[in-house]
Amino acid sequence: MALALALACSGLPAVAQTVTPDLSLSLQSLHQQAASLYGRETARTIEVLRDLANRVEQARASVGPVDDDGRQLLARWSPDYKFLARMLVEQKRPDEAWRYVELAKGRALMDRVHIREAEESPQLPLEARRALSAAGDRLAKADVRLSVQAADPANSTQAAQERKQLMAELSTQLQELARRFPVASALMQPALPDQEALRQALPEDAIYLSLAYEPNLMLLFATTREGTLAGYLSAGEHWEHSTIALHKAISHREGVKGLKAEGTYIIPAAQGFRISMAEEDEANAITRLEPIADWFGEQLLRPLLERFPGKRRLIISPDGPLHFLPFEVMRVKGRWLVETFDVSYAASAASLLLSRERLLRYGRQRERLPLLAMGGGSYQPIKQISRSLAVDERLSQVSGEARQVVTQNGRIFLKPGGGVGVEQAYSNYKGNFSDLPASEQEVREVASLFPRSHVLLGKKATEQSLVDLEMSGDLARYRYLVMSAHGVVHPTDPWLSAIVLTQTGPSGQEDGFVTAGEWQRFHLRSDLTVLASCESGVGRVQRGEGVLGLTYALTLAGSANVAHTLWTVDDRATADFVIDFFRRLASGASQVSAMAQAKRDALAKHGAEKAYFWAPLVLYGW
């Protein structure tokens, strides 16, 4: 078992040099000391790992909330946080273990959210808010610029150096703001995991299920108003293999049988399941979804859920590859989870409480508008362009330097300057986006449920329309946002994942790509943003953060909740699902209840084996 701890940090990126070599050596020494003590001196091992975690937290605080070094430091050492949590669970100290697991989730997101919220706090003078907003814009632009240049070795080193320089400047700027305006320091201070606050906030019938995953461990924490229960499972590569197998089964239009017909077999393994394409495995391949769904339910859910017979709401904070599974497709005692629980998701306990606070705050906002729905876009062939032309200038329309500060009704806007047109972020992406026939009907029917809804269809469903709404301040007034469009996941960088709206010209007008890097600088006050597009919830999983991509960016922009998809979806089935979901919202159901009921109806319509149609959309938030 000492070897397991020794391997916990293997294969992780080196931490940048502004985290001093002395600190790196000190942390490595503590890690090795804990590995040597494990199995012989439990109390001392826990003490050493606590020391390691405390030093990481102190270092993160010292480099500031926007510095990449702090994020990389947590990514490097978060496996040790989880191993410490495992030891604390073994010692029957679940509350302390829970805290260390939550410290390894969604940290940079919460850091940035607090800076973003401080930008608009009436407690800060206008000068300070302008400075914070300008700093956020520079950071967003750096995110995308580095993303675009990273694929070109000739530019990536320079871009990384420029970003590093910018991070240092922004950290200094934020420290100066905190010095000049003490209230800014408090506003920008992210909340650490607060188990008592979570317990008090949870509904009587709810369970918050937090998972911690590493190749060498799996932890589960179930928190209710009454307290926290913890457990751990046998670890190993079977979790990743089984997750891949289940995802393939549910994301295939014809399910397990469709996979098998194509020569892809899901077969039982010593533990769990795995994918095989060997003909000799065909006889052993499963032919229905139930066996693998039962295995996941038995391993992850049943032992804990049996302890809470009166609960009917489940809020899941996944980790690692489990981010890409809708838990509703798992089965407990022969029933699909969606049949017995209303399920939602959260990046962390802190982000869940943020979602709740936003819903309460936004509900007090005056003169709200009910809904903005965009869809029915017009698409055209994608043309390959030079990578050097990518989003750097495009970003200026929403969050670039060529803007002036204007105020309206006490809010701050950064007005686009005279940019030079729109360039594609996907310079090496070739292909065609087909029109989405069901998208227009979806948008019209959803909008018809809410008087005074704003509909942008076809040629009007453009990036510029979004920018215009941002500039007028109306974008922040909508309670619900619906984006019925194509979605693309950038293969290497989450900031370039995008929603693709109408494309009205090859180079001088609109490319239609609204990237995650751009979304983060819009101002949203929506209770919910629905991304009814393919793979809108897919992105890069980073230790200490979770999934980086569109949902991350929309949370930064201010959306309380986000509904996204986990695979390529069917146009017609998704439209029907979203219409049903919003019909329930319009009738007064909560978001969580409306999502669960819509899934139950879709399950009954398509059949459990066709999870492709009923399970792709998941709700993140309260």
C-alpha cells in the first residue's frame, strides 16, 4: 500500500518556477515521508499529509487567485489530499475527510467567480470595479490567445511566457486593489468548503453525494441534514474501463445491441466491464444495458442510498471519468435511478451553495425578462484558415482591450471598439454543419410558454445579437437562456469549445463560434442556461478543477444553473425533451423536478435501452 501513495502523483505536470524550488522539494519530501510511514504509523502519516496540504493551501494563497502556479500546484498534489481523506475515512473521521476532498474540487472556478462577482459589487467604488473588470478582460483574452497559439510550437512558448507575465501583473494588481480597498479583499476571498452551511441548506429529502477518484482510490461521501457518511471502494483501472464501456453503450443511438452489431463488445471483466473488438469475445458480450447499469448501481449507490430510505433528491459531485456519466442510467435494486430520485449535479459543495445563493439573489432582481431562446441557425461549410488569424481579434468584440468603459443603471459595460471582423477559432477544423430542422420548432414552442420571451431565429441567431444584448444590459435580465445550436468540443483546449450560432460570412462577418473563452466575459443573471447542443458538457478534466469547458465559462459569466449534454444528441429527440422540460417549468415545477419528470417521460417513450435519447442532458446547480 505504500507503493499506492508513492504512485499517487506520478505522471503529473511539473509546477512552474514561481512556486519556489524550496517549496517543491519540501512537498516532495513530505510526500515521500508519508509513503514510508504508511502502514506502520497511521497517526504520523495523517499528520505529515495534513502538513503537506496546509503548505499547498498557503502557497496558493500567496500567489493569488488568478495565478496559474496555484492551480498547477493543486493539480500536482490533490491526489495526496484524497489519500489523506481515505486514511481519515478509515479512522472514522468522515467530516474531516470530506473537507480535504472538497478542497480538491473546483477551486480555480470559485477563485475566479469571486473576482467576477466583486466587479459588480456596489460595495466597491467605480474605480475599483473598473480595474477588476479590466483585469478580468485581460485574463480572458490571455486564456484564448494561449489556447489558439498552443498548437503551433513556434508560438506556444512565447504565448506561455506572455501569459505568465500577465498572471504576475494581474496578481500584483489585485493585491494593490485589496490594499487600497479593504472590502475588495473580503469580496474576492473564495469560500472554503463549509459542511455545516451545506447541511443547513440541503432540503430535507436531499443527499449530496461527493466522489473522489484517482486510479488508486475511490471515495464516496453522502451528506444530508443529519450528517455525513463515508465509504471507500476497491480501486483500480476497472473503473476507467467500466466508465468507458457504459458511456459507449448509452451514447450509441441503438444502445448495446447497436455497438455489438458494429463489432464493439462490452464484456464482463474480473471487476466491472471492458470494451473489446475481438471476435472471440462476441459470445461473452452483454446484449442489454441492465448488467453494466446494475454493476455501477451496486458499486456506487446502493450501500449508501439504503441508509437514507426517505430521501428522494440526489445531488452528485462527480470526479475523474465519472464526470461523463449521467448517473440516472445506473440501476439500484432493479430500478433505474431516475425512477426513484430527482438527480442533479455540482462541481463542488462550494459551487452548489453559490448556485443556491445566485437563485435567491436573482429572484429579487427587478424587471426580469422571462426567456431568451436562440436557434434555427443558418450554417455553411467550414473553411480552413491560418491559425495565426484565430480568435485574438474576435475576442475584442466581447472582452478585448479595444473597449471603453460605459455605465448604465449603475452597471459597468465594456463597449466593443472598432474590431476588424470575425475569425474562426477552429482553424484546422474541416467539415459542414447541417441545419437543425427541429431547432426552430424547439425555440418557438419553448418561447410560447413564457409571455414576453425574446426569440432569435435563423439569420438573427448570431454572435452580434448576443453582443448587442450584452451592451444594452438586457442579457443580464433574462431568467432562462436556451441555446439550440450546434456545439463543438475543441480537441486540445477547453477555452475553444463553442456553441455555433448562425454563420453569415466566411471571413468578414460572423463565423458563429461563441467560445468558452468568450462566454466567460458576458454578464448573465440567469437562473438557468440550457445548452441544447452536442457534447456541450464535455471538456478536459483537470485535477483540482473538474471539467473545463462551456459550463465552467457560463458559471463564470453568472448563470446560476447550467444544463448541458454528455454526447452527440439527436436533433428531434432533444427538441422534444427541452420543450417538455420547459413546459414543466412554466407550470411551476422546480428545475430539478422538471428535469427528472422529463427524463422519466422520455425513458417511457424510448425505452430504457435507448438512453441515447433520454439521458444526455444533465442539470448542474441547485
